[in-house]
Amino acid sequence: MRKFLLTLCIILLIIVVAGFFGARYLTADQTLDEETAFTIEDGSSTASIAKVLEENGLIANSYAFRFFSRQHGLDGMFKAGDYTIEPGKYSMLDVCEQLINGGVSVGDQIKLTITEGQRIKDIVATFEELGICTPEEFYDYVKNGDFSRYPYIPADPVENRLEGFLPAETFYLDPSWDVATIIDMLLEYFDESVWTDERDAQAKARNMTVSEVLTMASIVEREAVADEDRPLIAGVFYNRLAIDMMLQSNVTVEYAMGQWKLDLTTEDIKIDSPYNTYLHTGLPPGPVCTPGLLSIDAALWPQESDYLYFWGQKDGTTRFSTTLEEHNAGGEGDL
């Protein structure tokens, strides 16, 4: 009898463990490697919606989705429409939220692309070109909008307070959305997908604020020629900060001037601005452009070295040196 009970307990334990891991597999987050578009027809049941989602790789199992929807009282809340889902990792809840928010016709969507290295003024120009809003409407919301739920955004109501915080990514927008809705969506994307828990923890470990990390990352973004040089370039700037040496970054001067230039003149580096790192030590007041993830990670995980100088080369490489003499002994390959 004891042997029978022991066997029964083992069988039940196996069933419980298998069920647990099976459920985790069926409800696990799914990763899309490429943009995915699909349509939910009007009047579709949860079962038919689940089938479409499974076919497009957004969920692992249609029955698990139906159970999840029923358990959370979501049946009947999903909206018909055309959906375009960006590459990324999605939980079952993420998918449900997409379906509750509803889709729009792919042909009617506005495609907004923000690229690495752009300034707020560049993004404003894109908004105007796409017919989203006027520059006046954009800046009015930037200055007067309520961004209190993002404590790292500067409180001062200035036009460039969101510099560096609008992420480099492609977004598909509903034509009915106003500028406030779109900017809020961009900031939410930054908060959830760019400023991850891992990056936040690393910033705290370095005793840096979000703004300071983005400021360093933005300088690296405009200074770097090759991606693999970004961590080393960040390390050079940190080395300078550690000895109270001015960063002397051309891109910060260019930001103060309002234009990117291939070469700065002696008069350029005399411009009276807190962004002029030829006149002021430390980081400038804020980011000078939109940094990409590679630059953000370089600012958070810089490569250690003894270098204090670098110079971009025409062949796409960067020359590093430890002394001013080495730095000034550059060759014809310098930019």
C-alpha cells in the first residue's frame, strides 16, 4: 500500500511540475525579429483572434491566449482593425493591450522615424513635414506639458527640455493623434524600452542621473566614427572628467551654435554658452542630440584606458593617444 501511495505521489508531482512548466511555456513572452502586420476582422471571436496571433508569432499558443483573456475579463474588448507590430519582445499582456487600443489602416498610418544624432529642432521639422503639428504647437507642449511622471526630465519649461529623451526608432501613428499624445507615447517608449532596469541600475552604480548618461551618450553619438569605438571614446571623456580637464568636444560647441560643422574656427570655440566645453569643465547642461542604444551603453559601460585624446580618421577608424604631443602628431588620415 505504501509503495502504491508513493508511486501515486510521484506521478502527481510529475503532473504538477509538467503543468507548471507547460503553462510557463505557453504564456511565455514572444520575440518578433521583424515588423509584423495582421488584420483582425470585424466581429472576430477571441478564438479566431487567438488563431491570427499564433500564426503571426505573437503568442505561443491560441488556447493559452483564450484562457488568459477569459481569466482577465478581456473577451469582447479587442478591436478590429489593421495592426503593425514593431520588432521586439511582447508579453501576452502587451499583445492584449495592443488589441484593446485598436488598430488603424496601415495605409492611413503616419510613419515617424527619429534617427540617432538628430536634435529636437530636426524632430520638430519632421513633425511639420508629416503634418502632425506646427513648430509652435510642438514647442508649446514641450514647454507646458505635464511630464511629472518622468522625474528625470528637466522641470524648466524650455524648448529643449526633451533633448535626448525622444528615442531613435520608427513609429506608426494614428492620424487622429495630436502632438501631446505622440510625445507622451515616445516618452513612454523611452521609459519602457530604452531606459531599462539594467541601464537604470548601471547608472546608479556609476552615480549618474539619467540626464547625465544621455548627455555623455549624445556627445559620443556625434563624435564616434565607428560603432566599436564608442565605449573607448566614452572612456576618454570620463578620463578627462576625472582630472577636471575640459571635454573640448566640438559637437557641444556646434550644438550651441545651432549647426553641425566639419571644422570649428578659433572664433567658434569662444562662443559664450554653457554648452561650450572648450570654456567650461564637466558635462554640458544636457544632451546635444538623440543618442542611440550603442552610445547609451557606451556611456554606461565605457572601455577603460589611459587615453585622453582621440581623432576620427578618413578611413572610418579613430586614433587614440595619451599625450597632447602624440595627439598633435597626426597624419594625413585625420578628419
